[in-house]
Amino acid sequence: MNFSKLSQSFKMSIKSIMGNKGRSALTMLGIIIGVASVIILTGIGEGATSTINDSLAEMGTKLITVSMSRGGWGGSTRTVSIDSMQEFLDENPDLVEAMSPSMSGNVLLKVGNENTYTSLTAYDSTYADIKDPKIQSGRFISEFDITHRSYVCIVGTYIVQEYFGGMDPVGETIKLNGRQFKVVGVYEEKGNSTETSQDNAVTIPYTTAMRFLKNKNITTYYFSAATEESVEAAVNSLESYITNKLGTDTGFTVSSVAEIMDTLDEITGTMTTMLAGIAAISLVVGGIGIMNIMTVSVSERTREIGIRKAIGARTTDILTQFLVESTIISAMGGVVGIVFGVGVGQLVCTLISMQFVTKPSMVMLSFFFSLFIGIFFGIAPAKKAAKLHPIDALRSE
């Protein structure tokens, strides 16, 4: 097939499509919906993955968390002392560079005559080296606060808005479970400054918390790996070290943000692939629509085919014409589907405050798959048209 004949087939296909605009549009609809579905679902899936990874990355890709679990219903918690964890830090400078004990719970917050329950966290001053606490005003916990068990705190923006009228509360005092604390800092907004968000929170020195809460058992430790490359080695060494201290390899977990990110990438990647596969089913349905319409088109144009074959058109010419026509329909549907999918996907993600990530590879895959569908499902009608005998075709009317 030379270029001039291919060009002629293309022109005739365009003329046929434009001569039946309504039917052509309905034929494309299945392809449009299929391609758009693939783009939307994979874009949302990739966006969700990106959003989660960004949130985890904010925690620090070198972050390692050691959590001690409670043994059995109401059982006691076995833990490793702060001195032992400090010993691991001092002996492994090539693996870890910082460590902070952590405590958490709920306390009754009282400002003036108003009170509410708020979440309490307690850290060492080195926590600021492990995770950026993002202080809006004032300061974070200092080494002086840790050494002297100071009754100081950092509060979230919900507390600032609700109990201080939005005014900077640094230097003011609040009561936690009846004990007076001085506000030395305010966190940046993390949620929507609502009662159920992360902004309804208070942080105090862990040494103060041990005395204040009358609990000397530290169940959580945060470490920062020396480098991103040393995270895995640090996790393995910590597991061995704690196992040796406890005499058992159960009752605790050592996890890293990098490990969590890898796991989430696998899960979201699988989910995105499944969603794309489900969406691709509609592309197959669209291909069946193309085959049906092209079959009808062959029946309607039997006389035209007979005339073309009578004046010298070969079987390959007729076959090429109908294949080109089905390919053009699927290609146009693919382009419209891509534009529609990207537009709708971005709109949906904007409404739900999430990223929409369109991978060029997925866009190209969707487009070429739509072309394949058009060609594959156009073969049968094209063969039917090509096999028509010119005399039979001319007698059809």
C-alpha cells in the first residue's frame, strides 16, 4: 500500500465520519469513557501515593521509631531504659545521630474558666533535630527545660484560636490536669484548627511528663539515622540491641519512614493497577461498540464497496479503508478521553484537596491501547467489507 492510496483511504474515512457525525460521536463515546476512566483513576491513585509520601517525607526519611507494646490484656509494658538507648546512640555514631524519648496521653486543659481535653506529647530537646516541629512563634523545648523538669509547653493553633482569641499566647499560662504550665511556643497549623485535628495538642518536656504523669516507663523512642543509606542497618542493629536487652525478640517494633513508604508504594501501586484494569474494561466495551457500528456501516455501504471494487479497487484497499476509519474513530475518542480525564481528575482532586498526578507514560499507554482496540475490533467488519464480491455488492440494492 503506497502513501497516495493510504492518503485516499484517510480522506474517505474522514468524509464518512463527518457524514455521520451523530453515529460517529456515539461510537467514540465508549472509547472516551474508557480512556477518561483510566486517566482519572490512575491519576487519583498516583496523587494519593504522592500525597501520602509527601506527608511521610515531612516526618523525615531518616526517622526510625521504636515502640514497646503492652504484653497481653492489661499486661505490663517491658521497656528499655533511656540510659540504654543513649548508650546505643553513643556506640553507633555511624548509624544514628540523634535520639528522643517520647510519651503521649490525654490531659484536661484549662484556660481561665474554660476547659477541654487535649492530646499531650512529651519529647526531649533533641526531637527538634529528628523531626522539624515547625514552630510558628516562640520556641521548642530546650535542654534547660529537660534538665530542670520545667513546667513549660508548646500549644497547637486550635488552643490559640479557642482560648486566646487568636492572640499570641507565648508567656501566658494554662493548666494541665490542674498544674500550671507556661506557654513558650506555638505550633504551625497542621489541620484545620478544629477540636478533633492535630492542632488541639500540647507538648511538654519528657522529664516533666514523667513526674507530672507519675509514669517512668518510656514506650516510644525516636531516632534519626546518620544518613538515608544507613536507615536499614540502623533498624537491624536496633532490633538486635533491644532483643539482647529484653531477652526476647517480641514485645517491640522498630520501623522506619523509608520502610513504610516502600510498603505504601507497593500497596498503592497494586491498587492503581487494579483500578486501571477495571477502567480498561470500558475500553473493551467501547471497542465492541466500534465493531457493531462498523458492521452496520459495511451493510449500509455495500453498493459503494461494489462500485469501488468494480472500477479496480483491490481487497486490500477496501480492508485498509475500513481499518483506517475505525482507527481514526478510536484515536479521536482517545484524545478527547485524555483531555476529559485530565480535566475531570484535576477538578475532583481539587474538591477533595488532593494531588492529581498524570504520568505521561500512562497517557501514552491509554492512547495506544485505544488505537489497538480500534484496530482489533475493526478487523472483522473490514474483512467482511473486503470479501464482498462486486456483483453481489452491486445487486444489494
